[in-house]
Amino acid sequence: MNAVPAAEIFKAYDIRGIVDKSLTEAACQAIGHALGSEALARGQAAIAVGRDGRLSGPRLANALARGICAAGVDVINIGCVPTPVSYFAAYQLGTNSCVSVTGSHNPPDYNGLKMVLGGQTLYGDMIQGLRKRIESGDLAHGNGAIRSADVRTDYVDRIVGDVKLSRPMKIVLDCGNGVAGDIAPRLFRKLGCEVTELFCEVDGNFPNHHPDPSKPENLEDVIRALRETEAELGLAFDGDGDRLGVVTKDGGIIYPDRQLMLFAADVLSRVPGGQIVYDVKCTRKLASWVREHGGEPVMWNTGHALIKAKLKETGAPLAGEMSGHMFFKERWYGFDDGLYAGARLLEILSRSPDASAVLKALPDSVSTPELNLMMAEGEPFRLVDALKRDATFDGAREIITIDGVRVEYADGFGLARPSNTTPVVVLRFEADNDAALARIQTGFRRAIGAVWPGAKLPF
């Protein structure tokens, strides 16, 4: 019987842990056996397995494959590829199931698993179900086979066949030494771009900067390259290529909720009345923008697996998250893909002679980045529950509680939600001006202080 892996690696949206401590080869093999058993229960016969560029990737992927095969399910090894290419392989190879062995944007000593079975991304109770299978020994037994396939050229060709630029563009690509560096330069050159490459050599040590484009400090190299070259736009990708960062010629960062405005206007021109799904952290200007462009805004929970499930449930043509995950169902497959989102962005911007002007014309507000209130395990949920139950917010027009507490005012919003991945309360504020922002933050400071005295607030 398999040793039961550490409980803390079974997260809300994926499996993740520190390599050789909580996430070991034995743990990956046990999870593979449970995953293969679950695949059989869902009528699946084969699973595509890809991995990002982390140093631990090959051995953890091999252990996972051994476990899947032990359940009698076949493995198609697609090698070192971005996570969206693993998702693409599930369609291209007809498996409908895949695993990406990836630590995403976590530090180099982390790794993890993002899993899809029969077209459904595993999250929440489904991930806990794998642990229960291992604990109870509810495992199938057989001898699956392993074969290899390379879908990278098919992936690039599929995008190049779909996305057409109206003019050639000069761009900077920063892959942060993540796995996107293996494909992004080739893809964007085939689309007709002149590419300045930054850190496109795949290196699991991440020697230059952390591969997380949601943090402004990780975009400094892109900003410098835009200043020093003739490139008109910068694109940056996270460690496994499923999130996109965008920088204008003058060094302005276009955050994902504003990127989503541009994508929504474009998609709604072909899908009038379509629903646009976005998470609770996004700008309040998104809803009115979507309505103005003939669509229906749908606010939903944060988390790539939860957004994907909502996309499937609603049949929406497009969804996006403040973290940088973009989900195109129109002309694509509905999974989050930073490379494809970058291609679709260039398709829109290439219609204008000044790409930066188009981006900077999108509605904007005074806002904070994500602020994290660090707490002990379990405390963030208790604090937010107390806010829902007891807090009062003067001047609030609406209090939305689908994921934490989002308080809407006439001139801004404040958000407090418990993270599903780390013991923090995520806070975000937006307003029409600095005075309104300060007033909203004061209201939250008062409300949090009333339910959790002594909380060390990051604002």
C-alpha cells in the first residue's frame, strides 16, 4: 500500500509542496496511483503528463507516471512544456485528461500538480478525494503503458492558424527563465513579430528574477528594454506560462482586469450578449464596460479552477482573473493560457498604429495592489466570517459575499477575502480619487479592528 502523502500539499486548486520535504517522489507516485484510479472511475484510459522547467520536474513526473500506470492507465509523456500546452495536449491527443507538474510562480524549491480528468479541472473536494483514495487503499491495479508525444509544433500552428496580426509588431518577451521561454519566441515570430528576448533560456534556478509578472518589481527588466529598444510593447509570463503581464512603451503596467476590458470588447463584437466572468478582485469599472459593449458581467470566486468551472457552467465566451489568468472559450478551448492571451492581445493592438495609446485609453482608477494580512492557519476564514456577520460599513451601496467581503461604494470598493492557498487575508481597494480611497480604507480599518483587535493591517 502507498504511503500517504502529507495532508498540507493537497491545496484548494492544485497539489503543491516543497520538493523532497512535503512533495516527494513517493508522494507523487501515490498521487499518480490515486489519479489513475479516479481516471478509470470516470471512464478515462490515458493521461497526458507535461512538466515545467523546474529542476525536480523530470523525477517527479516519472514518479507520477509510474503511479498512473500502476492503476492500469496509460501515460503520454509530452515533456517540458508550459501548463497550457499540457491542457492543449488533452484535446490534441484525445485523452481529455492531463497533469502538469509545475510549481507555477512559487520559489525554486517548490513543485506541484495541476490536474484535469475528463475535461474537468480538479479542485476542492476532488483533490481531497485523491488523498482519501490513498488513505483507504481504494486503488485500481494494472499495467499502463508509457509513450511520448511532442505537441509543441501543433500548439504553435493552431495559434498561428487562428490569430492574425494586422501589421508586424516589435515586442519584448520576458519569460523569467520559466518554461514559456521554450515556445514564446518561436510563436510570436511566426505571428509576425520582431522579438527582443529576455531570459528565455529555461532554467529552474530562476537566476534573473522571479517568474511572476503580477509583481511590479519583476517587470523592471521589461520596462528597461522598452526604453532602450524600438519595441512598442512588453509581454511577460509566469513560471509555467499560464499568466500574462503587459507593459506599455512608457513603462506603464496594464493590470489583468484592464486587459480583460480590451478582450471583452473584442469578443463581444462577435458574441453579442455574451457573459464575461471575472473574479472579485477585479476593477468595478469592468461591469459597466461589459454592459456598454453589449455583454453581461458575472462576478465570481477567485481561483483558476473555480473560474474554469463557472465558464463551463455559463457557456461564457471569456473569463479573466486579477492574477493574470485569461480564459478564452471563443476561438479557443476555455483553459487559462498566457501565451494565447498574448497573441490575442497583439491581434487587437495591431489594428492601431499606437498600441500603448489603445491600452492607456482603457478606464482606470486609483487602486492598491493585493495587500496581504498575514495570520495563523485558519484565522483568515474566521476573520472574514466575523466581518460578514458583524461588520458595518458606512455609506456602502452593496456588500457582496460570494468570496470574502467586497463592499461597493458610489466611488470605489474595498475587498477582504481569505486566501485558499496561504494563511492570509487578501485586501484590495479601488476608488475614483485618493480621498475616496483613504476613506474606504479607514472604513475597513475600523471594521476589521472591531472584529479582530490587534490585527496588523498592511495599509
